[in-house]
Amino acid sequence: MKFLSPQNFNDYELLDCGDFQKLERFGNYITIRPEPQAVWDPRWTMNEWEQKAHVKFIPQSSAAGIWKKLKTMPDQWQIKYGINSEAGKPAVIKFRLGLTSFKHVGIFPEQSTNWDYIFNSIHKMKTDAPRVLNLFAYTGGASLAAKAAGADITHLDSIKQVVSWANENMELSGLDNIRWVVEDAMKFVKREQKRGKKYHGIILDPPAYGHGPNGESWKLEEQINEMMKSVATLLDEEEYFIILNTYSLGFSSLIIENLFQDSICGKEIAKAEIGELFLAATSGNKLPLGVFGRYRNF
């Protein structure tokens, strides 16, 4: 089992976490946000947190809240990430961040280890402009990494505003020609099956719960098995990679291993990377942020 944490992400830093909160630096600005995984005590005092922070998220319901500014800062700003390339071909992707009513700022920094994997996997492929599908794609970090490596990328999310945000990030990164799809992920995958479509890379980062644009329901535990069996039929026979992330309290890495063995790699399960993503705080503690599986057949 692997434990992966971002490397050389200069514009991001987890400073401390605990008491169901996290103190983070995004570029020049420091935020305090809720974090359900941080069940322990923080290493620093809350007074130290608030002295450092520019803004704090105040929940007002289970799904929304407001930001309280402790220091002057903009509502939107930018950060960048330099992909850790194994091929000597560096790439920088950029993100527009913002203070949203649902506590997010527009990036999941722990996913940067997967952006590196995507970028380097594409550079190792024999196929020119490999076709890559990014499902539950949010603001597009994985899509940007794939495009920067030369992929023909399809980016799908069920929320139109989030897809528009991803398009902003593409333009900030100096990239173009990402194919945008606003649709329910399961419906899209089923239709691609019927069309006989094939992809050289598939990325899945599903939420625990969600809804499609027409009210379609998504529940990770109930639908991930069907989803994995379906996406398996979309993988190119010659060469491919696949990544699955799950951020859900109590979701075991053994679940990921079983899904990969049954649907993706069979007897070659030992070649799959199964593990946990985490962020290492400057204060010394470690924040778990979901389990992952990834596999490539080349």
C-alpha cells in the first residue's frame, strides 16, 4: 500500500489541522476551512491560526456557509503548479481560486500527485495524442495535466459553472481544445459503451454523493462497482492507464483493490498502485484525504 503526498507544490502548504478544521496557504493567502477527517487536536493554538489566516469559513448549514475575512484579501486569486516531469519536459498549470459558498476554493492539492502520474503516463505512451476521459472532473487539474502532455482530453462534470471554471483554468495555463461535457457521468459512460468508444486514459474522482444536471442521483457505495465495470469496457486494448480516487469516510483501500482486480487488471493486481493520499502539515501532523487506485498496462 502506498502513501502519497504532494511534492514541490510551492504555491500550496497545509500549515496545521485538527479539531475538524485545516489551516492552509494557497499562494499568498491563508484560509481556515472545515475538515471532517481532522479528528485530533491541532498542534498550534486557534489564536495562532487566526493571527496567520486571511479568511475563515463559517458553516451555516450542512452544505453552505460564509467566509469571514480576518485580513484584506481578494475574493479571487491565482496559483500555479509545476508538474514533476520524469521526461525532462516541464509544464506549469495555473488555477483561478475563489471563495465559494460551499467551502471549496477550486482545487484539491492532494491530487497533484495524480497530475504528475497522468502527465508522465501520457509521455510514456506510444500513441500520439492519446484519448483521455476525465469523469467528475471539477475545475480540471487532471484535464490540464493531460492536455499539457499532449492528450486529446474530454472533461466531464455535471455542474455547468464548474466546467466554466475549468475553462478559465485552461486559458490561464495557455492550453486549448479541451472537450467540455456537462452531463451525468454514468449516462455518458453508458452512451460511450454503445458507441464503441475507446480511451487510452480514464480518470475518476467521484464524490461520496452527488447529482447530475437533470437530478440524476449518485451514491458512491451503490454505484462505483457498476461504474468501474462500465469504464473498463472503454479502455483501449493496446495501452491505457486508469485512476480512481475516493474521498469518503471509512472507504477502505481494500475496496479499491477488489474493484481493480475484478474490473481492470485481474491477475496483474500486483502491478496496480493502491494506497492513500495525504497532506503533510508544517506543524507535523498528517491529514488523510482518501484512497486511490491506479494502473497502466504498459
